[in-house]
Amino acid sequence: MKTPMPEIRTFSGAEITPYLDAIAALRMSVFRDWPYLYDGDVAYEANYLRTYRESWRSIAVLAFDGGRIVGASTGLPMADETPELRVAFEGGPIDIEQVFYCGESVLLPEYRGRGIGHRFFDERQAHARGLDGFRWTAFCAVERDASDGRKPAFHRGNEEFWRKRGYVHRPELQVSLPWRELGRGECPHTLSFWLRPLERVQ
């Protein structure tokens, strides 16, 4: 039986608070798969997501199947992000105050391939336009060796999807973040940014 099309709803700032636990659980579930291989940590998730709750300019785009959250996508001004992510832009040629950061998108497998990923990007970009002052939207993606034996044979990367959305890879904009990998404990990871000019709607 085909799953129903989820209802998409958006929340900002403190409005996100009631949904933080569900978003954290969803992230830990989805990110166990390649390429994150994330061994979830509730305390880490709570600390990370608090940043979105505390920024009045943040957004959470949530996909609901009934009362259950089956997908989530977040965003906030890069200047409101954690120091570990801001460092990629500080002192560089792109003004951090003009960058709106699109955080990770997570969606349960049975709901994929139905345009929800595009909706996540559309909603976050529209939110950024409504705030004014932003010239770029950006996100970062973990870099993995394509020959890593843990990569599933059926895996298809999202690079083509991102390029079709107008994003350009900027590998010189990098950060290093540690997290626990399945079976390996805490490891450092390199993430690089993708950027797209935020066009204005006439």
C-alpha cells in the first residue's frame, strides 16, 4: 500500500520547540545510513537543535503523516550557526551576514522520490528571501571516499540533484566536525559547502 503524501508545515524560532525530540529521533535514524554512518547521541542532538530554537530567524520544514513527523529540514542565518560551522566563512570573501544556511534534510525512505526534497529547498529559500539581506543559500555535505567499502552498491549521491537546484560545490569552504560512527567511535569528518545565489522574486 502506497504511503500517503505528507502534509508540509513550517515553523520558526521558538515554534520549533515542541518538535525538537521528534526531529532529533528522525535525524538519528536516517543518518545511520551512508554517508553519515552516525551513531546517534541524544545530548549532541539536543545541543545542536537548540541553535534553531534560539534563532528567531530559523526555520524548520516538517513533513507530517498524520501526527507523525516523517521528514524534517532546517535552516537559519549562517551568522546564527555554531562556531564550528561559521569558521568556514569567517575572514573569507563571502560575507557571513549574507549567507542563509540550509541545514540537513532527513526523510524516511518510504516517502522519498515524491518531490518532498524539492519542497524542503523551496520553503527554506522562500524563508530566506522574506528575511531580506541574504545573497546566498548554502549547505554542507560530508566528504567520503568513493572507494570506502562501507558504501552500499545501490547508493546514488545527491550531487546531481543539488546541481539542478543551482548549487555549486565550493570545496575550499570546509569544516571539520567530529561525531560517533557506527562501530568506530568518535571520528573527525570533513564537510564542504555548496552555494547558490539567492535570487529575488520580482
